[in-house]
Amino acid sequence: MEETIKIDRQGRTVLPKDVRIALGIEGEAEMVCRVVGNRVILEKFSMDSIHKAFTELEEIAPSLELDAAKVEGKDKYFEREYALRKIGVRGTS
């Protein structure tokens, strides 16, 4: 699937309806945004994607000591910001 989209002066864009349908996005959603070379990669955010990223990381570097912070609420196995920093999605500041 390929769509041409526009970006307004404030840097905003709208995901086309066909793209939202393909990703199963109804209403508001969180996306993970990465820049790889001259590409922007958007992925639908989910705890499953975080778990998958940790699994892939453990397969690549099994000697790394990866830890999880136990917190209450919807992200009960991983504190969201901590997990995003661990996989390089957010800065460490």
C-alpha cells in the first residue's frame, strides 16, 4: 500500500482512511515514529510490539541483562517510558 500525504505548516498530517483500516485504527491511537535514513517509519503502538522488541533484542544479545519495572495500571509489566527508552524510541533525558 502506498499513499501520498501532505504535511501542514505545523508538521501535522492525516493518515488516509485505507491506512487506518489496514492498521485497525479506530479513533485515537498512539504511534511509534522512527527515522531510519531518509525514511519515517510509523508503527501502531501496542504492548505486544514492546514485548516483541524485547524478545528480538534478547535473541540478538542474550547476555544483556534486561529488567522490567513492576508498576500498577495498564502497563503492569513494563513502565511505558522505560520500555520505549530501552528500545531506542525515546531519549534518555
